[in-house]
Amino acid sequence: MEDVFSGNDSRPLSTRSEEVAFRSKFLLLAMLAAVVAPIGVPGRHVPPIQPLAVFAAEPAVGMLTVQVVDEAGKTLPARVHLRAADGRDLLLPGQATRQSAVYKGTQPVCGDWFYTDGSFRIEVGVGKAQIDIAHGPAYSTVHDIIAVQPGQNSEKTYTLRRLIDPLAQGWYNADEHLHQMPDAALMLGEDLNLAAVPICGGVELSYRPHQRVTPLPDANHVLVTQLPAIEWDCFLWNLPQPLELRLGEEPWPRDDFATSDRPGGSTDLRTSFVVRTPFLIEQAHAAGATTIAYMHDPPRLWYYPLYVANGWIDVYGVLENSYCSIANRGTEADFWQSLDRHGTNGSFGVWYRFLNCGYRLPASAGTDNVGMGVGVWKGYNRVYAKLDGPLTVENWLNALKQGRTFVTNRPLLFVTVDGQNPGSELRVKAATPLRVDIHAVSATPITRVDLVYQARVLKQIDVDPTTELRHIETLTVPGSGWLAVRCLGRGDNPNLSPAFAFAHTSPFYVLVDGQPIRSPEDARYFHDYFSAFMKRSLPRVKNEQIRRLLEAKCRDALAKYAAQADSGEDFPDFPESR
Ligand SMILES: [Zn+2]
């Protein structure tokens, strides 16, 4: 009986008449089975059945009919995690597993899922099924336990409340680092405005402006594919024309290999990271591409100090890659440690240090493949950008470059300082108070908000768990520096939220009495890191012409960090306040 009725492949009963006939068909088949058992059904193996047991049995499945609607009763596309009583995650027909990027030996972070246009019917094994429904960060979520009765239909209508309408304020969200193609069902179900699928392969000698933009399915949802990328370092948006790597005025030499950094190792793919990437990023940026950095294995800095010192990086993908894993694992102390300047497993700490030195790096976010093997949905990490005008790649890039962004894996965090958006420069006289307006909205209740200044927590605000928080803080800053706001909520259902639901604004740049933002301590860090890296890497570059040119570029960058490292006092320490 199990094989006939358990719905192993989650087949729907796709017509009303089938549903009506459900119970009687069971009885008919059971009686038939009792008479002629064992019976052969084409394509299915039916084990021998004991007649008496069959008449006493109940069907192993029921039907579930679900409507997902918004408050106005309008059907809402959504992501659905549906787990039957036997522990299996069910999928709608035609939808493959969504967790294909779980690596060997990696536990998926959440249960499998499917997308619905807002209305579906599915066979579910009897017993207590669990359903979780989400429609992006701007909507409330649903968690429910459904008692599935044998042979019966359960009809459910779930209302997802809109917490806020970001588009009405010009805020569009994007996941700029995906590798598997989103479809319209996903874009709508996740409420994902822009998804980008870069080409991440090796480090090439030439790049083509292949970027393709498709409204999917409409003008408020855009898919960008074929986006050129310099593997492990940055995405090249709006590359205006083909780029052929050159060495100064000369064509790029053929013998551009480097020796391996492993004893006996070959001149593999990674050696070209050592030789080519700094030239490529410089030349792509000079050609007019907008560069969005993504540090693949933080804190693998490599040439980052060179890129940043020269302004070759326009936007910094800070909530990327490893944060899908970090946001789901460990203790809260571990989580905060990943944001620490002295932390070793996240890219926030490195970003903080660059900002401390006065470099302006707006924040962006992406999920990667997919969540670096922990099997999360596309759109897990997102960047929200406040656009001027409609959703176009140009408007979106412009907002990103201006830094009118926050990054998030769940909470929405809208902050202004003296009425200005993130990314703004604020010129003030010493001791002038700044007014910080914070509006945070989150389906995963927020418990903590930090005002961060020069990588230090200037003010920590602990709140009772809340889905909406408005707070005005007036503060006086201790000197020129960058200011940002971050918030945290704790999620306990991984289908609906990371354990650490987190958002972080791009920086505001506060110049007190016209003084630049400086941190000799952090400049020293980059100087020491980068000189050690040069000592290790430059001798590996075999072509002398390349090596000499590269060394000159590196020495210039090193000189900039050295000058700042010697430029006086470190940023004054100030006590954290609550
Ligand atoms: Zn990637």
C-alpha cells in the first residue's frame, strides 16, 4: 500500500474530479488488491498485500490546498518549505531540488523548498506537516503545523503582511552574486528586484562586454547575466568595450606564469591571480567598468590594498560568500567576532580597516554558489539601493557607487544622518551634534542596534524584540570618521531567517573641521600585510618585465599606507556606551 499511496514523488492529484474520487478510488483499489494480489501495475512495483490488513488500513496521504495572499487578499508568489510528517521536504511537480549547491559533507542550512505563484495543491503524507512561507524581507512570514488527515483535503489560506513598501521610497534590492539561473517564479517568489549571474571562471587575458539585461518578468525585476568577472576579485559592470590585457604600451607577454606557492606544485590557475589580476582590474576600471569587489576567502587580502589605494574598486561586496555560513552557525560572540577588525573569518573587519583609512567603499551583497555550499535560497544576502528613477542597471550602479545602500540577510534598515542618505559626506564643526534617524523593519524581531564610528561601537541600543523600530539618536563624534548603523535579530527557524539576521548601512563620511578620515594604526596594518605579501608573491612572477612594473605599482601603494601610518596619532579610543 505504501508504494501506491504514499506520494513518494509528491504527485499532485491535478483535477477536481480526481480529488472527489480520491477516497472511493482508494477503496476500489484496496478491494481489487485484496482479490488479485499480488498485482502488477506498469511502472510500479506493488508488493503482495494481506487482504485483512488492507481493509483495516487508511490511505497514507491527504491533500493540501494552499492560497498565499497579501492583506488585500491578492495572491502572492512565495517560497514554500513543506515538510511531511515523515521528515521529507516536498516539492511541487516540475520543480527540482533548490539545494543543488550543497557541497559534499556540508549540512544544508535549511529545508528544501519550492516556489508557488500563490496557489497550489499537493499530496502530503498523513500526520503533522510543517509549512514555512516567505516572500522576501519586506513581508511577514508564516510558520504553521498542519494535521494532514488520511484521504481528506485541508484548505489553508495564509496572509503575509507587508511590513513596508521599499519600492515606494525608491529602495530596490539585489543579489549581485549568483551562479545558478533564477527564473521568473524565483524573482517573484523572493521579491528579488535584481539578480546578477557573473561569469566566474579563470583569470582571462581578454574580457568582452557580454552583460545581458532581461526584465524578468517585468520592469521591477531584472536579471543580469553574462556579467564579466575577474575571478575572486571583482565583477566588471558596464564594461564599455572589449578589453585586451596590455603591459604598458605593449601587448601582454605570453610567458606570464608564476611559480607555485606550494613546494612541487604546478603553475596552476591560481598563479595567474598573482600575475594578471592587478593589471586587469586597473585596466578594466580605467576602461570605464564599474568594479564591485568580492573577497572570496576573507581575509585573503592579496592585492586588495593595491586596488583600494588606487581607487580601482568602486563598490565593496561585504555581505558575501562566507556570511551565509557565518550567519547560521556559532554563538553570538562568534558572529560579532566575524565583524571585528581583528577577526579572521569575515570581510567586514577588512572593510572597516579600509574605511578607517579614509577610503570610500560603499557596501554591496551577494549570495554566491549558493551561499558557499550551505544550500540557501538565491537572494539570501541582498543589497538595497535607493535609486533615482526606475530600475535600470545604470540607476542601480549609480546608487551603489554613491553608497545609498544597506546590506542585509533579513532586516530592512533605513537610516539618515542630518537628513542625508548613506554614502553622504557631512562637513561639521567640532562638537556639532548629528541627528541619526533609524527606522528598522524586520520579520525576524530586532534586538540590538549599533551606531558604529571608525569601526568602534559608539552606541549600542538593546531593545525588546520588535518587528519595527524607530529611534532618533543625537550624537557628537570624537573626530573625522565614518559612521554606519547595523542591527541584529535572532531567528530560530532557518527556513525563514538566518540565526543572525543582520543589516548594515553603507558609511556616512563625517569630516570634522575639514580634517580627513585617517587611521595610522590601520594604515600600518595594510602596510605590514602588503609588504609581506609582496615579498612572498613578487619573486614568483617569472617574467621580469611584468615583475618590475608590478613591483612599481605595489611600492606606490605601500608608500601611501606608510605615509598615513606615520601621520600622527591613532584615532582616539572612546568608551562604548549603552
Ligand atoms: Zn562566485
